[in-house]
Amino acid sequence: MCWYERIYYPRCHHTETPLVRYCHFARNDPGHQCFGAWNYQREYEQLDSECNDCTRRRTNLVRENGLRWRNHTY
Ligand SMILES: [Zn+2]
Ligand SMILES: [Zn+2]
């Protein structure tokens, strides 16, 4: 079985489960598929930021707003 981390982001109520380590079944499989059970190595909460998806979305938003603001100014 493979090991994952579970990160909870209370700010956006999302959970991320990045892979920590493949078991050797998954490592030897071409598609890295694992047929065993998932295991969480550790779980924690990221209190001071949003998940990567939300952070990326927010960054795009800021960039678009910035462009729009610049168009108004010039
Ligand atoms: Zn596995
Ligand atoms: Zn999120």
C-alpha cells in the first residue's frame, strides 16, 4: 500500500492528498497503479493558506484584475 498525506485547508474547506511514497507494487506498475489500501502517513491542517487550486485560481484572478485596472488607467 502507498502512503499519502492528507492536508486540510479550513480556509476553503478543501483537502489535498499528496503522495508521499509508492509501495513497490505501484512502483513496478507502468501506470503506478496500486491495488492495495491507501494509507495516510500523517494528516494536518494548513491554517494560513488555501489549497493549491484555490491559490492558483486567486493568482489568475489578481492578474486579470491587474490588467483590467491598467487598461482603465491608460
Ligand atoms: Zn500501494
Ligand atoms: Zn481550495
